[in-house]
Amino acid sequence: MAEPLPDVRTFRLSPDVVAPLRDRLPHVALQTIDAITAEVPAYADAFAGVLGVKIERAVRAALGTFLELVSRAYSPDPRSPLAPALEAAYALGRGEARNGRSLDALLAAYRVGARVSWHELAAISLSTGQPAATVAHFAELVFAYIDELSAASVAGHADELASSGRARLRHLEQLAQALLAGEPEHTVVLAARRADWSPPRTLTAVLVPEHAARTVVDLLDRRTLQLSEAGPGAQDLSVLLVPDADSSGRAALMGLLRGQSAMVGPARPWLRVKDSYERAVRTLRTPGVPPSTVVDTEDHLATLVLTADPQALADLRARVLEPLAAAPEESAAKLTETLRSWLRHQGRRDDVAAELFIHPQTVRYRMTRLRELYGDRLRDPEWISALIIALTVRDVPEFSA
């Protein structure tokens, strides 16, 4: 097992060792920069541009800090002189994360810098007659110092990713809230910019159980917005706002959701996704819609229309059944059942008989009785329409005859 690197804070080199190194520091810095430019392509443009001078100063400062660190007299101050260098390395790691870059290039630059600066510093030490043991000891200090800087940059990069990730998640959630609240367009657009979110052409609201939201969202477009609490009428559900799931995209969405429990609203222009959400919630509240499956609200449009005003539907049903009010309850129920089937099968007697498991002659008898009670209204298109609406909504228990 390799020996651990020394703690660079605890070692000292004599002034006669450090003095020639400090004199040649600008040369070592230039050699280090040239090597990093050649071997780490990601930094070539930065060194060549307006940042080149600043980066050269930073490299020179890092090397100067190292020489100060290994040549200083003992000091009880823990910030002298390594702490500022570690803070700078930490900030450099955060900056890389903020600019959307991984640490690969930065850590490669550290490795190249350590190798080249050590090579140059060792050559200077040997040329001034330093013994091999001192030069070898010096190498350990160089690599220990670079390890310290690398660790600080890794910590800064991780902290920035965590911080910016949490901030962006908050902004994305605020955007979803603004969309579902129907906020003015300028407010929603500003929220999208703050969240660094590119608006799609359409959004589709999908309600899923909170416990399944993470699994489902991983299947969807990465721009999908998520709100963990759907709100009144949809407790224990999360809302997903899925981009561009219209046309063929809708079939793909339904396929991805297969095996899940989900309520899928219609696709709407992204600024009007509140309409999609409200449709999904209304369908969720509609009795007769199968639970624990993938429900396409487009398959329930008729039921949604017919149950939009439950009291109006109840009043309509009472009105169209008023001619049966005087009949005995059992007789009225059979006549209502026959009238409903007759409307559904457009007067085909044999089909009505088959559905109700009765003789066609019984159908004829009941329809004769219904014509007596309704008179010409069974030939009136408006009355027929009203009867169809009132009597064919059979999946809603509170409206059943």
C-alpha cells in the first residue's frame, strides 16, 4: 500500500532551498500554463482569451502560496497561509459547476500543473546543489498541496450543484404553481425564465399517486414539471405537467404510463395547462371512472358534459319522467328501463328484447303504454334528445332511475 502524502501544513523548508525557487516563480508559472493549455483542451480558449492574464496570476499565486506555506515560520493561526488558497480552490470548483462543467478538466489541470511545476521546481533545486533527499521530500509536499486544492475544488463543485439544484427545483415548482393558478402570462413567463425552463408548445396534466411520482417522472420528458400536492379534490396525488404529449405524443405518453395509476388530461397550449389540470380533476371526481388504471380523460367527454351540472341533470330527468309519475313504482321502473333501451337501440324491438331478456311482444306492449303516456312527444326531436341525455347516463349512481 502506498504511503500517505504528508500534511503540507506541518513541513518547513529552509530559506536557502526556497529562495531560488521564488526567484524563478514566473518562469515556472508560464511553463505550467503552457502544459495545461496543451494537455487540457477545455482550458485552451480560456487561457487564450481575456481570462488568460487572470488565470496566469492565479497559477502564480497558487505556486507562491505553496512556497510561503513550506518556508514560513510556525504560526498558530490556522488560516495562514493555506486557508486562502483552499478558499480560492473551493470557489473555482463552484464556478465550474455554475458554468455547467464537470470537474474532469479542472482535476486534469491540477494533475498537469502538479507534474510540470514539480519538474521545474526540482530542476531548479538540483541546479542549486540541493541533495536528492531534499528534492524527494519536496516532491511529496508539492503533491500533498495539489491534493488539498483538488479536494477543496471537489467540495465546492458538489456544494454548488446541491445548492443550485435545490434552487432550480424551487423555481420549477413555483412555475408549476403559477401555471395551475392561472397567473397572468407575464408572471408565468418570468417564472419560466427564472427556472431556466424552455416552454414547450403544449402541456398535459397527469395526476399520479404521490408515492409513484418519482418513478413516473423518470419515464417522461426531462422538462416535465412536478407539483407534489395536487390540491383540493385530488389529495395524495402529484401533478405532472408533461411537454408536447399531443397527437402521436399522446399515444407514446399513454404507453409510458401503462401499468401505473394515472389520470391524463387533454393537451393544451402551455400557458393554458390549468384547463388540462381541471379536466383531470373533474374526471377523477366522476363516479364510474375505473380506478387504479391509466385513464384518458378524452374517453369520458360525454360523461363529463352530461354531469357538468348535476342538479340540472337531475331536474331534466324529473321533467322527462313526469308522465310516468302516476304509474305504480314497479311499473314505472320497467317502463323507464324499456324506454332507455328503445332510445339506445333506435327502436329496434328485437335488440331491446335481447338486452332486457324479455319477449318482443312485451316490448311492443310497453312501448304502446309509453306512447299513450307521452303522446306525440316521442316523435318530437327535442324531447327525444332530452330523453336520451336524461336516461342514458347510467354510470353515475346518484342519477340512476
